Amino acid sequence: MSEPSEAGLVRLEAIARDALRHYPVAPDSELTLLNISENATYRVDDPVSGEAAVLRVHRPGYHSRSDIESELQWIAALHDAGVVRTASVRPARDGARIVTGADPSGEARNVVMFTWVPGKEPPEDRLVEDFFELGAVTARLHSHARSWTRPAGFSRLTWDYDRSIGSSGHWGRWQDGLGVGPAEHEQLARLDATLRNRLERFGRGPDRFGLIHADMRLANLLIDQSQVAVIDFDDCGFGWYLYDLGSSVSFIEDHPLLPDMIDSWVRGYRTVAPLSVEDVAELPTFVLLRRLLLVAWIGSHSDTELAKEMGEEFTRTSCDLAESYLSRFA
């Protein structure tokens, strides 16, 4: 996946602008591009109501309309049950939760509008403290997922070994990551094999594998008056519950305070739900599973600004992390 060209950005904004006509907002609402990753996300500022919202323009080929509807069903259930602070869906004038936006050439995409959630990404000097609250939030998500009766036809991605770092990986192959030469390949292949074996032994029982957010990295966490809000459920699907911790430390797996952050997360989690000694002991496996998946993501998204920022150094650091992990778990 490449960053859109200038012409591509113009097309995306045209699609977003076309989608706005379905919503009860002023047609001249201001659109500000917030982020382009899997999707294009815009802030919408309505000059009439003074309210802000978020408009998400979905990339083609990643999620079906049914998959998107399933995501929105879970978000609505979480919101209605008061489980977690998150954005709620803003329906179109006709009540639809998904609309279609098109540019003048006819390119059409699925579009969803969410409420604006105030807050800022967790500051680095409060990571340990904020991970306590994040652990509690994650436990509430997991408790809800275990007890919620999913609607008929509910469908989301699965984040098991094969579809994460295996032969059917959603984000490509780690072998195609930036800077993966022969030496890096050998080291990461040993990590891959060890992760596969440990995940097989860990198992996929209903107490360990279920519906998860799957992308609780710092960019998707908002802190407002010491409360953590979770946004962007676009990657939610079926995976190991402990994978949510791995995703929470995305891109900062080498942070010197990582052990303290994980310990804080565990203590917070246990204020809401039990977490066994065996589960805690396996958390490094899910940190490294996510890290290897990110090596694949960077390779398949090499033209994006984030991938360019990470570069080959991300792979080299991943090898160092792999060596440390293998010395304990291989």
C-alpha cells in the first residue's frame, strides 16, 4: 500500500465530501485529514452546529460491508453497556451506519462517521501510570466479548498464527520487511518457529481466544482527565486476548520502561478480571508476535510515512528483541 499521490488525496477528499451529503451536517463543513493508514480519516467541523466528528473513508479490499457493520455492532454494544469510552457511530439521515461516497470518476468507497472523542495520546512521562488504566479498560473489553451474544452474520478478521505472521498474513510476510537480509531472516525465522510452537501449546480455548480490539497502540488511545478512551476498532477481530497487550506496546517494544508498563497493565487488568500466572508468563510471546507482524506491515506499507520513519532500523531492533526473547523462551 502506497501513500496517495496529490491527485489521490484530491480523490479521497472528493469521496469524503460526497459522503457528507448523507449526514445531517452543513454541506460546507470543513474537512481536515487526520491520518492515512489502512483508511483515510478526516475531522469534520460543522460551522452551523459547531460540533466536530470523524469521517472514516475505508480502503477497498480490506473489509467487506458486512465486516464493517459487524465492527459497528460491537462498538454500539460496548457504548450501550458503558463498557469503555469510545467513539459512537453517527448515523446518516436515513439511519444507515455505512454510506457510500464517490468521486467524479465513479470510484466509490464505504464511509462511516463517528462522534469526536476529546483527549490526547498518552504522554511518555505517564506511560506506566496510564497502562494501569489501560489494563482495566482492556479487561472490561474482554469481559464483554466473552459474555456478549454476537448478532447473526457477525464477521471479522481472525488474527491467529497463520493470518498474522504465517502463510496467510493479513499484512503480508515479515520476510519482505525492510532490511530483512540473510542474517535477519535466520534470526527472525527462529523467532517465528518459537512463536508458532508456544502459541500452539498456549491454545485457543474460549478463555484465551475471542473477540479483541487488536490495535490498542498509543495512537488509538486518548487520555482525557486521566481517563483512557479507545478508538479505531477497524482491526478488531478474533484473536488471543493477550494480543491486545502486544498491540498496546506497538513500536515501543524496546522502551526501557516496558517491564514496568506491562506490570502496571497486569495490575490494572486484575482489578477487573482474573489473569493467571501462566497468562502473565506468556505476555512476551504476544509482544513479539505483534512486533514480527509489524515487520510485515512495514514491508507491505513501505511507501507510507510511518514505514519510512521506522525504516530498516525497526528490523534491526526487532532482531535484538528476538534474540533476547529466544534466550528465555526457545
